[in-house]
Amino acid sequence: MQRQRPYGGIQPGIKWGPFTLRLPGAHINLTPSQHIQGGFLLLATCGSVTPLMMQYFDVSFEIAWTVSLVMLFWVLAQTFLFGDVYAAGAITSGLPLTIVFMNAFTPGTEAIQAMIAVTLIVAFLFFFFGITKLGEKFNRLVPNSLKAGVIMGAAIAAFQSELDRLPEMPFSLITAWIIVLILMFSIPFSKLPNNKVKLSATANALLVALAGGAVAGLISGEVSFDISWGFFVPPIGETVASLSLWSVGLPSWDIFMAAIPISLMIYVLAFGDLLVANTLLKEANHAREDETIDINSTRSHYTLALRNVAQLLTAGPLLWVHGPIWTGVQVFLLERYKKGRHVMESIFTGPFNFYLMAIPLGLLLPVIGLIMPLFPVALSVTLLLTGFACAYVAMSMVSNNTARGVVLIIGMLTAFQGPAWGMGIGIVLCLVLIGKREEQDHSPEQEKDDIEITEKTG
């Protein structure tokens, strides 16, 4: 029996501590129309890091895929178990920086422990800044140019990784790049009359790009599909034995110390995601008077800390860290939400139904056989969009030539020498060349542009 929400109230649920449990059928409506589309999109995107896990952690596809499926559960848990209002995702902009950091470690146990250290430190930062409510103050203390430099470093690292990958699948990757850039960023394309085909293509730009890359790959021989029937049985025991904190043990202090700079950078990026998410949700809250969207930064910090720790305890680390929002999906769902209660009953209905079928679909061997050959294309498109967005945002955050030079230097050092070099020298450059009191260059127009570009890329 569906519990009815009072007009203008918060969606009902079962309170436990600072969180709220919402069960499907009782507190969240089921809308099957979103299940398949969301499931495939989530699988393709989250599965894109599977090859990287195989490379850095030195594990089989079966183990890497199992870890990704566990991640999908904790992504879904943000909505139904913890009751947070965002469409959960990963801190995608931190992935290129994480790859740079991981290159300093030997594949296998050492790399696994390095990623465990990053995840634990980031989880601690979420918990600490949640309980002290100092996250916003910390974010203000970080110089604008240093933040922009970190973001620029993510952009440079993303582009570098894709240029290195290009010789392996040139036709598939270039085709996917062209399609996704035209659909999402082309000014001439945006000026074309809106029709059903254009709106559908732009709304599913990632899937269209993957399809285009698949066709190009089939024609060129770069991609081949091996479809088999049956079900994937996750090797839980082998996964825990290979990756979990219980098996590989805690990292050494040297690894923990090395992980501090990249962890701080990831937290800064995550806090930026929260700011964007809150802006989007406040706008949606004004559009719907029948429901109050309960935005709670403290709860969000606790949720992110628990999701990341739970990931380590139940399966093992990922190559990216659990984050508050998948911005592209959030924007898509909020546009539906704004149309009224008859389209989306509650703010929680969208993420739950969009993510619900990802795990069941990921257990079907035909689905795995269909998307597995496209993982390199999905990863490439993800990093390309991340790099494009990070470069755009970083350049818009500063407005004078000195700051632009500092941003580029920090970005280059971060991408090529590592996060510790970028952050250490970046702090010195900001103090020496810009000063303690940096002019805030973010105008309302620039902030709006930043949000728009993040909406497109997630």
C-alpha cells in the first residue's frame, strides 16, 4: 500500500538515524518505462572502468565485473536506503587524476592498497566535514586558482590517456568522439530546429555515441561481439579474497601519506558536485509545490562516507570514488520531475527506477556480451567528456593572465608529475604570484555556464 505524501510535505519513509529508508511499493512508485534505458546506460558507464580495474588490480574480468555490480547496489542504496535526494554516481572528474596516481604503483596488491588508501581517506573527509559542518569553509579556504588548476589537471590527464589509447581503436573512438561532441557541444547543431529525432539523440547522446562507435568498430574489425546465453554468477568469494580490505590488509603509512594529496583533490571536486546538485534541486523545488525536497548536506556527507566504506567491506575498491551525483542523469530526471506529479510522483521515484534494472541486466550473459566489447569506447567517451568539461570549467574560474598561467602550470604538474606535485607547487605559486586574498572571478553568468556544462557531461 503506497503511503501518501501530504501536499507540500517530504516523501514518507522509515527514519533511522539521519537517514530515511524508502521501500519500493510502499514509499516509491515503480515506473517500468525507465527501467531498461537507465539500466543499460548505467551498466555501460559504470562498466567502462572494468578494463582499468583489470589492468591496475591485476584481476580477471569476472572479479572486476562483480565489483562494478556491487558498486551499482551502493549507488541505488543512496536513494532507497539512505534517503538522499540526488541521483547517485561517481566522482568522474577525479578518475583521470586517480589514473595518474595509480601509475606510480605496481599492478596487483600494491595498487589495490593504494586505492584502498584513497577511498578510506576520502570517506574520512566526508565524515569529518559532515560532522563538523566545515566543508564549505574548507572549500572557501582553497584558492580559486588552485581549484581551477586541479580541475585543469583532470582535463589534461583525461586527454592524455585518450590520445595514448587512440592507436588501439582509431575508427571506433574517433567516430564516438565526433558523435558525442556534436550532440552535446556543437553550436551549429544546437541551432537546428528542435524535432523528435534531435531531442531524442541529444537526450541519449552517450548511447548514440556508443552505437556509432560499435558500427565503426564492426566495419573496421576493431570490435567483435561474442554473444552467449545464460546467467553470470558473481564469484563473490574470489572477489573478496582478491580485493577486499579483509584480504589484502591495510595499506602502509607510506601509501597513506602518498594518497593524501589526491584524496584532498577528490574531496574538493566532490564538494563542487554537491554545490551544482543543490543548485539544480533548489530550482526543481520551486517548480513543484506538492513536495518539499529535503536537501541536507550533513546527511549527504554521511551517505558518501558510508557508501565508500561499504564498497571496500563488501567487495573492494574501484578506480573511482562514490560521489553524490550523476549530473547528466539528474538533469534528465529533474526535467521530468518539473512536469508534475503525474509524470514523476516524487523526487525519489526517478533515480530508483532509472537505476533499478542495472544489476539484473548485468547478470545476463547476452547483455554482457553486447556491452563488453564497447567498454573501451564507453571509457573513452566518459574521459573525453570529463576532460572537455573540466577544461571549460577551469578556464572560466579565472579571469586574469597570471591566474591562467598558474592554472596551466598546476594542471600540467598534476597530470604529468602527480597530485602531490600539483598541490604542493600550486599552493606556493598561488601565494607568491596571486597572494592570500584572491579575487573571486566567478560571476553569476560564469557559475550558470559551469552548471550548464556539468549538466551535459555528468
